[in-house]
Amino acid sequence: MKRILVVALLGFSAAAVAEEGVLQGDCAACHNIKGPTAQTLKAVFEKKAPDLFYAGNKFRQEWLVSWLQKPTRIRPAGMFHGDHIKVGVKGDEIDTSTLTTHPALSKADATSVAAELMKLKPHDDLIAKEKVEPGTISMQMGEMAFDKFLGCMACHLIEPEYGGLSGPELYTAAKRLQPQYMLSFIRSPQAWDPKSMMPNKNLSDANIQKMARYLESLSKEAANAK
Amino acid sequence: MPSKFILLLLLAVSSVQAQGKETPADNYKAYCIQCHGSEGTGKGVNARDMSVVPRDHTDAKSMSGRSDETLFKAIKEGGTAINKSILMPPWSATLSDEEINDLVQYLRKLCKCKFG
């Protein structure tokens, strides 16, 4: 019995070391997994992929496991839009030939890499400041606020064919992101990343809660539509 | 003695700020071209679905109708601060006042125009 336990433990720790290896090696080739985030625009322009050093504060684990097996593009214009545009007839367009894809992982690798990523939590302090207030918002009111009153549509898609293209698509945001992270990032993108492309729109607490609720509803609607 | 110390402190602080300061060209590239376009003509990659088209920064006629103070305010506090579109966000948490002033001068170069 003891021997089985030892073997099992050894196996477990070997697997954990292997996954740490994937993270330190393959993932770290493009992602920042140690922090801190880029402090200058020069460094921002050189970023190949989103920062992952606070992945455990940001993502939903189940989404990571599923996305890593079947990765899709979340940022229509790539990591930095400026690197992936060309001048077309009507103005700037995305130059899809310059966009790269994320490698797909096996289920086992996706599961263990996601588990390793969830351990990266340097911003528990920011998350602890946020509380999801219960409430509802109609899709109509949410969309009106998102598009007209707050202007978020300038940079973000709320459906595959509507909205801005430089920011991450938001109809999948709540599937991807933890609720407190959404609240915290909307409140102050610069607290997470001083050079973030996302401006601080100085939203009231009530509006921050409303937008997070809208994103929750939007993600459910998008999932239902599929 | 204390005044010398304060002077040194001020020097130290200002040099840190100077180190952190970005060029207007880089700030424009990072934050402005997504809507105002890589050529500054208001045809950025985000403009497709906008109800109000982004300002053409090369349009001398409309740009000369805005003072430097108005441009500064629009960048710092957003479009609504000068009764323009909400789609132009406030950049006060992203850019320092000095960087915004530099951007205003950068816009004057793009439009090849002055106020008035």
C-alpha cells in the first residue's frame, strides 16, 4: 500500500514538474508568466501574447481547459492591432495574413497547464476589493449602455459582426473571465497593466456592476446561439 | 540645506518621470490609430460600426477650429468633455499631462495647422 502511495506521489509530482516545464518553456516563449507587465510602450509593442502571470486571478479554469484544446481568436486584430492592419479602400483593415494561431493541446496537457496557470495569483489584493452585487439587466438596456452611454463598442465586439476590432471580443468575456476580475479591470485597467490599451472610463460602481452583468448575459446568449 | 535636499528630490522625481515618458508618436500608435487610423484620417480599424466617425486629424479646416486647450481636454477627459462623442474615451489614467500636451503638438503637425 505504502509503495503504491509512493509511486502515485512520485507520478503526480513528475507530472506537475512536467507541466511547470510546459509553462516555463513553451508558454513562456510568447507569454509573460513571471511578471511584471510591460512598463514601456516599446515593451508593449514587442509583446507576442497576453500576459499570463496573473492567469489565476483572471480566467475561469474550465474555460482554459476547453480553449487550450480548441483555441480560437479572441482579439480580432491580434495582440497589438498596430501590427496587423493594412490600409484598404475604406480605411484600415485587419491584415489576416499577419495573424498567428495558438497551438492546440491534448486534453491531458490542457487540464494540467490550466491547473498550473490557476496557481498564478499575484493580484489577490485587487480581486479581494471587488464584490459581485446580485441583480439583473435587460439585454436591451445593457446594449444601450455598452454602445451609446459608455462607448465600449468603439473597441469591442458584442457579437461576431458588431463593434470595434482592436480589443478582445466581449460576447465570450464572461465565459472566459472571473466576475471579480471583470469588475476590477473595468474599474482600473491600469491597476493591472499601466500601458493597457483599455482606458479608465471612470465608471461608477453601479455602472461597473451593470456592465459585468451585461457581459454575463451576453455570454449566455452567445452560447445559446451556437 | 533643506532647500537643497528638496531640489535634489525634485530633480530625482522629474528624472523618473522623464524616463517614463513616451514619445507622442508611440502614444499615437498605441492608443489613437485604432480609431483615428494609421494615417490619422479617422479611418481606423474600429471605425466600421461607429455612429460618429472619428475625427480626421489631417483635416486642417476642422482641426484649426479647435484650440490646444480643447484638444487637451478631449484627450484627457474624453469626447463628452467637449460635447463630442462618448466613443472618444478619457485617457487621463493612461497618459500624463505632459504626454497629452506632446500629443496636442503632434496633432498640429498632422493637420499642419494652428488654432484660428
